[in-house]
Amino acid sequence: MNRDILIVAQYTQAPGEFENDRFRYIAEMIRALDPEVHVEIVTMSFSHHLKVQRSVSLEQLKAWKYDMTFIPVNSYRKNVSARRLISNHQMGSGLSKYLRKRKKPDVIYCAVPSLDAGYTVAKYAKENTIPFIVDVQDIWPEAFKLVFHVPVLSSILFYPMEQKANFIYQCADYVLAVSKTYAERAMRVNSKCTKEMVVFLGTELSSFDKLAELVAAEREKHDNDVYVAYVGTLGQSYDLTCVIDALSILKENGHSEFHFLIMGDGPQQGRFMEHAKASGIDAEFTGRLPYKEMVKRLVACDIAVNPIQGGAAQSIINKHADYAAAGLPVINTQESVEYQGLLAVYQAGITCKNGDVQDMVDKLLLLGKNRELRKQMGANSRRMAEERFDRGNTYSQIVSLLIGEDK
């Protein structure tokens, strides 16, 4: 009998939406390896990234390389909102109904968050003795505590979420995670697994490089121009204010060679744009770009910045892979010991004191004025991508686990 693999990923992307999605990539890898394996991805009807309800035709579904099922949920505009919590609850409820009518799969591979979907799957897998693989993409409620940080009260409010997360991790027959930090969180409460698997989100370097080659010519630059890039969400966790203030100080001191390219969108975009304008720096906000356009712009830059607020729960995230693939040295403020360690081991960037504008000024000036250091660190960054972030190699571990080759 052909193996039936069920992937539950609430925040995955349908084909044609976002080209660099983890679960779509894994599904396509499985189907390419063995077309007889049945693969289904279950997600929600609402695109979290695009903030629109999906409209998928029967012809599109038939054309895709795997089955895809959309659980109806309401829309929401803000990532941290009551509407999103309602939507998450609807996902869990709708998923429960769907699982009851669906044929039992041979294995369930579930992304967490959300906790509602994860809890539903964990409970179903436990009741039906189905192998359950959890993939920890983010840690809730820890991530929310940054936004609603009220001593004692926060712990009380988020206690139910913490218990739900613990149940999911405890039920897992195999713990997968996008970083060692996240894996360790799950393994603290899991007594079933003897080991975990850490596979960074990463990117497919062969595809990335093809996109990079499409750049007809690098951005016209004066000899001393330095382009600083940021890619990702413009949200509360990201301290672009520190970078803008540092670039403003540099400009006031006669260093007008720095240019800031911000690729992404989010709830704080307007605030960051206003601050950049008031600061008088040369900043370009592109909004969210198609992946191939982002790659073209990124590879033409000189330095990447990873400015994350102190206390944030993020560990290894998407932008880390893109920065490394582009061969850019990174100026980092993220407190994640795991990411700081990667930069230090590979000598692929410099970590600043979190929130310290003057330290950011010093590090920007150090890399901005030292072309050879940028080149050396950039080469190290690319080596890190090849060894740690290339999906073409790293995701084969996940595929082997799902098709039953990794016992």
C-alpha cells in the first residue's frame, strides 16, 4: 500500500503565493522521490502572509504536485489581535472535523504554531496511534510575551497556551525544529524522544543562485557607496530604529556613502518610514517583494543588518538564510546565542550590543570602510549557507523521516 503522508501547516503558502516555503518544498521533494506516495498539505483558507482569503480553482488543485486542503477561517489584519486568535480557534475546530472524516494517514507532520492546530493534531494522533512528527517553527507563548510583557500578569494570561504547547510537545514521536533553541524547548517536556532533529528554514541555493545570475548589472555605485540591506517583517520585534539612528549619525558626521534598502512590510512600516524621513538618511522602502525580486536586490548590497529587539524569542529565521546565500556580512543585534554563535564560528558577521546606537555606528563604519573585511566575511557567510542553510541537502533528512527511511 502506498504511504499516505499528512502535513498540517497553518502558515504555509499555496503554489504561486510565496516561492520559498518550507512545507511546499518538502511535499514536492517527496513526490519527486516517489510519485506513488500520497502527500496532502492541510492549511487555512486565509493567507497569513498576504492577508487575503485564498481563491483556488479546481484546475489549480489538479495541476499541483500534491493535494491541498483549505480549512475555512476568518480574516485578520494584525498578527497580534483578537481576530487572529479567533481564526486560530476556527482552524483547530475545522481541522478536527476534517480529520474525523479523512482516512487515517500513515504519519502526520505538523508545524507549530499555531497551538490550536497542533493541539488538535496531537490529540488525534494520540487517540489513533498515528506517528506524530512536530516541527517547531516558533515558540508560543514566549513570542507573545515580548508584546504583552506585564510581570506576573503575563504568566497568568499565557498559562493556558503554555499548557497546550507542552501537550503538543509531549505527544510528539519525533521533535523537529528550525533551531536548536526551539528543539530544546520542546524536548524539555518530551519523554518519548531520545533525540531531536534541527533543520534550519534555509533556502535552495541552486534556485537562489539562478535568480542572482539574472541580475543584468549590479546597482550603479560610486566607488565609496555602501548599501545596507534589511529583509523581512517590519514589526515590533525588529529594531530598525536603531539602524536608522546610526545611519543618521553617520550622515551628520560626513558619511553620506551609506544607503539603506528595506525589503518587507508589516504593522510598523509607516512608523519606520516616517522616522527614516525625519532622520534625513537615504532609505528606500520597497514593501514586500516577490522572492526573485528580493534576491536580485539583496545580492547587489554590501552589508546585511539583523536588528532584533532585546528579549525577542526568535532564533534562526528566514532572513539568516537569505543573507548567507547572498554572501553578505551581517551586523547583528539579536540576542539569540545560537545565531551569535553561528556568526562567530564562521566569522560571517559582527554582533552589536542590543539597542546600542553608537555600537551600531561603529560596526557600520568598520565594515563600510573596510572593503577587504566585507569581502572576507561575505565569503564566510556564503560558506555558512552552503554548509548549514542549503535545503537541497538539509531537507533530505526530513524527507527520509517522513517516508520511513529514518528509523
